Amino acid sequence: MKTNPYLIDFYNNYDEDSRLALKSGSVEFLTTMRYIEKYINLSARVLEVGAGTGRYSHALARWGYAVDAVELVEHNIEVFRKNTLSTENITITQGNALDLSAFPDNEYDITLLLGPLYHLYSKEDKRQALGEAIRVTKPGGCIFAAYVISDGCLLDEGFRRGNINVAEYIEKGLIDAETFAAKSEPKDLFELVRKEDIDDLMSVFPTARLHYVAADGCALFMREVIDEMDDDTFELYLKYHFAVCERIDLAGITSHALDIFKK
């Protein structure tokens, strides 16, 4: 895998932990952890591929699980190590999602792929990363794969905030003029997909989908409102979100989706 310099520069200067600390930013994390907790067992071994600064890895290690983590960006690894407690049973190595040859087949009960698919732009690379995650997972184990969803981002960053000039993106061929499907390039940092793209990616693998989840739903679109909620209102909002995040009619209205499947 040729390292994307735009990606390295972005994460060298981006404070992911601060984003996730906001109420709106925490919805995706809390949703993902809720589903992990549903499938993890007391003796589970976890591999997180593309661990970033370790928000998920550290949380699981502090719950008492053995966690191995892989991360591409050196800056993120430094933060990861800085945040590691002496009581955590955790390792971190530098590597990328396309080559997990350092890890044996059928080793992990839970494999997390919660970031790499954001930054892979060809079907071949995405399937390579998914295939590697499946390979290292035990038969009967679960893989959690996260994606950036185009419609939630278009509504939020385009029509809501104007950070994306939708008309200009159409002119440049980055958004289809008829379907509004997105096309991304490495300099855009994030690969934007729809559920039908994910279904196509997964069609070649002998796995069984357990859940397809709108991981943050409207949280980023509504971020100012959510961040100002008092704790009781936010808990009520989370209860609502958890109740509807698998509804098929709402699946595309999210900035991030979580595909959970069994080997």
C-alpha cells in the first residue's frame, strides 16, 4: 500500500479525541461499543485494525479484554502509547489494513475495522482489507467494519454547512448529477459510499451479516443541538437513536455506518 500523504498530514494535525468527547461525536462511539458488548465474551481476544489514537482499543482493554492494535500513522501511535495504562493488556504495532501477515489465521474473536475503509479508494483494496480482517478472525467470530456514508455527509457538509460546494463537485465529476452518488480521490481523504456499495463489496465473502447500523444517524447534522442537550435529554436522544439505527428506511441518513458480520 502506497502511503497517502494527505492522510498522514490530516491525522498529524487532527484531534480525534476532542471530537469524540462532544455529545454529538460520542454517538458513533457509544453505538459501536453497544454492539461490541453484545457479541464479546469474557475471554475474547480483540484486534483493532486502524486503531487511531486508541479510543476503542483502550476502552476494551480497560474492560479487561486482551487487545492487539495496528495503526498506520506514527503520530497516532505516539498518542496511543501515551494514553495506555499499566493495567491494560494491550499491544500496538505499526502496519496497514492491507497486510496483516504478522497475525495468524483464526486468532481473534472480535476484529475491528473502524477506520481503514474510510481511506481505501479501490474495490480491490477494500476487499483486501476486509479479507485480511476475516482471515485473522476465528470461525464464528465477528468483524465490525465502518464506512463513511455519502448522503449523510452531503446533507451535512454540503447542503447544511456549505463546506462542500455541491454544484462544483458535480461539475468536477465527484458527485453524479443524476444519482448524487459520490466519487472520492485520495486528496479528498474520505471515501464516501452507500449501502449498495457495501453490499457489493461483501458479496464475494462467505460471511453472514448480523447488523447494518446507522452508527451516528443525524448526530453530526444536528451537532449544535445535540451538544447543547442536558444529560437527561441526551440520554433520551440516545435511547431514540438506538431504537431506530437499524431501520432500513433511515439507513442512508447517517455520516457513518457499521457493518457487523460473522465469519
